[in-house]
Amino acid sequence: MTEHTPAPRLHADASERYCEELLLALRMQDVPGQRIGEVLGEVRDHLASSGEDPVEAFGAPRDYAAALTADPTADRSTGRRSARALEAARNAAGVAGLLWSVEGATALLTGRPAVVSEFQVLLPVAVAVAAPLLVDVVATARRAGALGWGLLVAAVLAAAATTRAWAGPLLEVPVPAAVLLVPGLLVAAAWIVATARAVDPVLDPLQGAASSRRRRRRASARLTALLLLLLVAPVVVSVGLQHLG
Amino acid sequence: MTPPDGSPDPWPAQWLRGVLDLAVLAVIARGQTYGYRIGNDLRELGVGTVKGGTLYPLLARLEETGAVSTTWREGESGPGRKWYEITPGGRDRLRQEGARWRTFARLTSDLTAAAAAAATSAPEPGAAPAPTRQSLDAGAQR
């Protein structure tokens, strides 16, 4: 048996580019992070040993991902669609929880009544519609993508809070702060916990179980911190603006 | 790829599809091994070139069904390497399916050998004429 030694740098680059695309394709097929780590490990080893062109050896990343997940006994596409729909509904509930909490907390801290507006209903629905598209970005597990999505949501919430503070909502029904704050916090907390628990990083197959658990916990903690920031930052901005006003 | 009988054509893909699981399992049964080496062994044995895109999903199915067990170890140069080993269940499967395959191969060999022998000998006087291509096709359509 011969193991090839092709132009190492060029070949390694092609291999890594292929692995990035394959990672995305496997995420789109809802393959667990641990299994993705194994698939990528085997592809890297095969390409390093054979010196073959990745597409020549494995086919297009999307086709290879489909071959790895082919299960003639299960209708995966139906399952995936309902999973995506459930995820969108969960995100909508989570964003509604965040909005109610922000409004309720701001009202409590500034001593004014909370206001139920069209905003608390429309934005979660908008997020639910956009979520299936954005989930694909988050699903690549590329930190930049996930962080970008988080920052986008934070920016939208901050901008909305600013607009509300200055221009006021179109419709407004004053309610005691607790009416929005309590259910809002419960829903937001449930969403944050569920989202953080669902974190599924790609794991290096050579890492032991303890190390993989640590990696998973770290990823969960990072996401929890990011989501808490989504809760706290708009409150701080909103209260600050109202004090200034 | 050239089959060991010297024929310039590779084995038809549909033949390989039927027997590749068994061939891979037989290679793994020879001793602990890994994906790239399994592909190389298959080629050297004359089974043919099996691309990674075919081999690794097949290995994953063998692992899922418990026919092989796997361990990850540090590779020689950088990436980790997944090693495959046949399990007792895999050996049973290889024994049973191997026996069935050999029976099937013998049956096919006998059938084609008899047909080849008949084709080389002249038809007996008064015997029914051999079916023409057209009548065979018509039969297949019925």
C-alpha cells in the first residue's frame, strides 16, 4: 500500500475547503455534531493518505452528506420540516418573551406603566418567518455567523426600543409592569435554557468523553451569555433613554 | 481497474453493488484496518476501485448494524484515524452471507457454463430451434 504525499499546502487547503462545505451540508441534514466530527475526521485522513481530489474521491459535499444520511425507511424531509417549524415557533415564543420582559422591566425600573403594543406580537411573528432562513446560518456553527445573527437581533431590539422611546408605539394599552414582566421572564428563561441545551458543537473524535462534555458545556455557556445579553442590553438602553428623555 | 481474468472492463457496477458489503466485511475480517487501506486492499484484490464516497457510507452502515466496531487513534500525520474491527456478529454475517453468495455464484456459473456449452455444440436434428432474440424479447414483455 502506498500513501501519497502531494503538494501538502495546496492539498490541505482543498481538503479544508471541502470539509467546511461538507460540515454545512451535514448540518442541513440535522446530523449530530459528534457524528459530523467523525465524518470530517475520516475525510481528512483519507485525503491526507490518498492525495486525491476531494470531489473526485467523495463527490460534491451535498451529495456525500445525502449518501451518509440515506435511510430508505424514514421520510427525513417531513421530519426535518416539522422540526424546523417547531424551531420557528419556539424562536417566536422566545423573542416574544424577551420583548415582554424588556418592556416589563423597563416599566418597573422607570416607574411607568408597561404598554402592550402591536410591536410585541408583530416582531416575534417576523422572527418566526425569518428563523428558518437564519437557522441555516447559525447551523454552520461558524462563530462569526452565529455571533452575527445574535448581534443583528440585539441591534433590531435596540433600534426598536429607541424608536419606541422617541416616537412611541402605534397602538398602546397600558398594563401593570408585572403583567408583561412575569410571563415574559418565564417564557424567555425557558427559551434560553432550551436553546442552550440544544447546543451541539462538532466534536473532535480523538477527544475523550470528558473533554467533549467540557466543550459542549462551554458552547452552552457562551450561548446562554449571548442570549442573556439580548435580555439585559435592551433594558439598559431603554431605561437609559427614558432617563435622558 | 482490470479484473484478474485479464478482461479490460471493470466489473459491472450492479454486480459490485450486490456484493460490496460482503467484500468489505471480508477485508476487515483479515485484521484491524482503516478506510483508505480497505479501499487499497479491494483494488489490489481485483474487486475494483471503490471511491471514498461509496466506501465510507458502507462502513457506517456496517458499524450501525454492529458488524464492525471502531476506535479512533492518533494518525501518523496530523488527523486522527478511525480503525475498524469485525465483531462476532459481523463474523456470523460474513459466514452466512458468504455461504449464500457462494451458492448463488456457483448457480450462476453452472447456468452460464451450460448455456455456453450448448451454444458451442450443434443443435440436434429435430430439436426445437433455439429461441431468437426477438422471441426472447417478446417473452420478456409478457
